[in-house]
Amino acid sequence: MRSFAFAATLAALPLTAFAEESAPMSIPPEDAAMMSRVDAGYDETARVARQIWEWAEVGYKEEKSSKLLQDSLEAEGFKIEAGVAEIPTAFIASWGKGGPVIAILAEFDALPGINQDSTSERAPIDGKGAGHACGHNLFGAGSLGAAIAVKRWLEETGTPGTIRLYGTPAEEGGSGKVYMVRAGLFKDVDFALHWHAGDRNAAEAQTSLANRSAKFRFTGISAHAAGAPERGRSALDGVEAMNVMANMMHEHMPQDARMHYVITKGGNAPNVVPDFAESFYYVRHPQAEGVKEIWARLEDAARGAALGTGTKVEWEIIHGNNPLLINDALGKVMDAKLREIGGVQYTKEEEAFAKKIYASFNKPELALESHNEIQPYENSLGYGSTDVGDVSYAVPTVGLNTATWVPGTSAHSWQATAASGMSIGFKGAQVAAKALALIAMELYQNEELREAARKEFNEDRGPNYKYQSLLGDRKPPLDYRD
């Protein structure tokens, strides 16, 4: 086993220990060899990332993207379990035997409506209804590269253990990982690793908001809006009345809570009283219980809206995620590994691309040059949500972000879509693949780190912890993007 001195020292450091860029460090030969192993697969990472970017398949519809990842892993000798957790595009790829069992998560779903070419100016692609504005094409490809590199290292060195890649569909509002956790697919996993596309390189201990969503469906009575309005009962009135009450709720919600919605169906013609209308709501809070409390009030608003407009309402829970449980023992080691690797380096062509993108931002938070820097390690609350949260309550989990996008880029933007389809994105995915591979190698060899991470995990969950999803017992909503 490797000495625990490296990880133990990190675990003892305060969270601000890496507030400043550290001096250049010497890289252990074994880590350098692993990074070279990952670099050898860069062309494949870029090819897979670009192909998934071009397909841009939305949640639970990612047939081609899922198959591409599965085929690549099967060709490498991984055993594939496809269609797990009642989800056709979910899969588990495994290699090795015995423990430790380390899972690397891989996402690959796109977002509807955010369509953009891989150029530095706004340029939608005709006929394309979705785009990788959250960089999940990079997530899948980078995780693939890491899993293959770790498999080859295990094989070459004879190190005992199992490496798995979990193909996790529909992160964007579909909670694919929640169904996989609920199905018990992480029960024998010792550690889970993940990463995400971003505008910075950071292994910071940032948690996320718990969330739940539902589609609220109002039914009324159609009639001629001018000739017989008294006969009609507008389903759209029900949606709008609910929206008014929900917006009033904002004044009386906790500061860190969030609630937002869209009207997905509102009728077809102004002169027809609509007999069906639908809204799609998200509620977020730092804690699952907070989501439940706000949700109960939102349901009351829906009932009141229906009563007041003479309509009927029902709702379908679409997704729900627990908050991310941070593991500092693992997070500080991930931060150290990321600092060994360094940030993303641009060519002159990439610099020119980045400058044009950067000029499109209004008061960006980061300097353009920060793509090659590592941000401080510190605890913070993130206002996004992720189904990785449920994984993190099932097994000790650690992740990072890398600068796959131009610094200052917001997720779910055309600028993120553009960078996700070109070399800046591919290079960021490669940084992530190296970090995942390095910490996996550390975990396989460092028993004391494994024990420290497990101890922290058990203490943070508490002695009486019992997992509960925010989805109840519903089946995966395979048609939620229809």
C-alpha cells in the first residue's frame, strides 16, 4: 500500500490551505505515467465528445450516445449491463474483480432548445432542436477516457479491484441516477467519482440544492371565446392563477430557496377557450425537507387555482434530487491531484476563439486567462441541482469541474454549447479524465484514505440515516421530453 502521509497531511489542512496558487510541485512518477496513459487516448476522447455533441440527444432519448459509449467500453474488454433500472439508455460497464469497487459517472444528455454551432459567434444550426449547453457530451467522453486508463493500469500492474463506468441518462430534469440508486445499483460500490464541464478548474467542496419538479395539468371546458364565453372554463386561467400565487410565494420563501416554471401548453387559438393547459415547475432548497415544505404550499396553490377558475388539476412528479454530500477527505486529495495536472492550455487559435466569446459576456466573474489556473479549495453552497446528490448519499463521492468553456461562461448558454463542441471543451475533458484516473489510482492503493473517507461519510449521514428519494415510487419518466 502507498503511504498515507500524502492524504493525511491534506486532510489535516484547513479548507483555505489552497487559497493561493502553490509553487510548482514534483509529480510522482506513477502519477505522471497515468497522465501519459490518459493523454494517449485524447483523440478518442475528442472523437466521442464531438459525436455526442452532434447527436445532441435529450434525456432518456440518448440511444446513439449511450451505444457509442457502451461499444467503446466493450471493445476495451468491459462487461456491459444495458438497460438497467428500467431505463433503456442506462448502463453499467465493469472490468476487474473484487474490491475496492470504484464507479466513474458518465452523463450524455443534451438540453432542448439551446442550439448553437461550435463557433465564437451566435450561429444556430438549422433543424437542430437541442444542444450540449451543459457539456454532458464532454462528461461522457472524459469519464470514458478515465475508465479505460484505469482499467489498463489495473491490468498492467495486477492491482486488485474493479473499475466501473455508470452510464447515467437524463441528468437534465430526468434524475436518471436517482432511479439507479433506488434500484440498488451502487450497493457494492466503495467510491464514486464524477466531474462536470465548467468555466473554471476547481475541486472545491461545493454542495448543491435539493430539488423536485412536476408538470401541473389543468383541464377545463372549451367554448367559443367570443360567441359563448360563459360556457367555457379556461384551463389556461388555472395555470395563470397558479403562477400568480406561486410568484407571491417568493416573498415568503427562505433566501436560499428557488422556484421557477415555464408554461408548456397554453392553448392553440385565442378564440377558443382552452380545455387543457400545463405548467412545469421546479422547487429547490439546500435541504430535502425544505423542498418538501415549499412543495406542499405549491400543491395548495394548484388546488386553489383550480377551485377559483372552475377547472380541475392533477400533477405528475417528474424528477427530484437530494443535495450533494461533500466528502472533504476525498475532496482535498482531488484538489491536490488537479494541481499536479494544471489547467487548460490554449493554442493561438483557441485564444482568438476565447476572446470573441469573452467579449459577449456582461461583467464576467473570471479573468479570461484563468483557464490555466486552479481555483481555491473551499466550502460553498451551489445553487444548481444534480442527481449526483443521491449517489453521494449512497456511497462516498468526490468530483471536480474543469475549464471546458471560456472563463465567465454560464451553463445552459449558447457560449457553453459552442465550446463543448470544439477543442477547448475536449482539452477540459482531458484534464478531468486525468484527475479521475489519478484519484482512482490513489484510492486503490491507499487503505487509510479509504477508511478516512468512509468514516467522514458515515458521520455526515448520521447513525440512523435511511435513504429516501424525492421521487417516491414512480417509474422513470421516459417520455418527459416528448
